[in-house]
Amino acid sequence: MNGIHDMGGMHGMGPIVREEDEPVFHEDWEARVWGLTRAIAPWGRGRQWGSTRYEIERLPPADYLRMSYYERWFSTIVNRLLRTELITSAELAAAKADPTRPKPTLYPAPPGPAGAARLDIAIKAGFKISQRVRARNVHPEGHTRLPRYARGKLGVVVRDNGVFALQDTDVNGQSLGGKLQHVYTVRFAARELWGYRASPRDSVFVDLWEDYLERG
């Protein structure tokens, strides 16, 4: 989807501030949110949770910009648990479970490739190193990892990273089947992306699934 999360190439967002010796967590509650995210993950099986990234992407723009990184994660946790009735609003407000409610069912893990890890599967590659390609100019309503600034732009394949499951989703955040395909690192000249005022010496490297590309 085209949302506020896809900031590449946008103006007015301020400088990127790098924090020296940045800790993994700035506050104790952030570590708890990370732990909660891992702990509740199995409870999404058989329920309409969809992609975590897409859940965050659907936050209202003002909330997305206001929230910190782990605030967005926590908002996703709460929204999922409430939407699938694993907890109630009353339980959330009381910060404890209602002992009169029946325990939810924990469903088994589905078969097939899961997650975004590289897969040791032999699939013919559609593109070769040094081949010119164009990123497709598409605007899906669900989650995609094709950044808006690269769509329709010409680049060159510089690396084949192997086979991965496509992470795109439909408008409800549900996987589009996890199609297995090659992921390529594509080099885009800065001027191709940003115009003649960009430095002719600069390039941007983007990892893109095969479905995102066409011959250049």
C-alpha cells in the first residue's frame, strides 16, 4: 500500500539522526513489547492476523509519525488481540484475564515454507547478473516490499540472493500464497531515481523479489 511508512524520496522528514552506541532497548517496556511479540505469535495461527508489517502500515498517518518504533509494535499487539477476541476491552483496561472466559484454542502450525528466511530450493532464475531490469509500476493495496520511489525505474541486477517466499499480502493482510522466487539486489543510479540534480556518482541498491521486476 502507498502509506506514510514508505518515506523514501519524501521531503520534509528531517535529518536521519544516528545514535552512537545505541542500546537494543531504550526503556524496559520496549524489551517487554519484544517479548510479548514473540510470545503471542503462535496464537495468530488460524486467525486473521495477517502481516505484522502491514498491520503497522495501516496505522493512521498521524499516529504512525507520533509513535516510537516499539509503540507501533505494541499498538499492533493490542489491535490483533482485540480484533480476534483473544482478549476483551475490559481485560485490557483491568490488565488481567477474565477467569470466566473460556481459554482460546492454540492451532497447530501450517505446513509449507514460513517466514522470510532464505530457502534451499532449486528454482530457475528469471534474471541474470548485469541484466538491465525495470521495477514494475504497481500500486498494490496490501503489503509490498517494492518501494514507491523505485517503481517504473531502470536498474541493473548485481546479485542473486537466492530463493525466498514472497511476503506480499492482500488488502486484509493475508499472504498471497508465499510464492517461492529469487530475490535480486538491483542497483539504481541516483539520477534515475531522483533526477538530474542527484550526484552522478551515487547509486541505491534495493533487494527486490522477481515478481517486482520486468526486463529493462
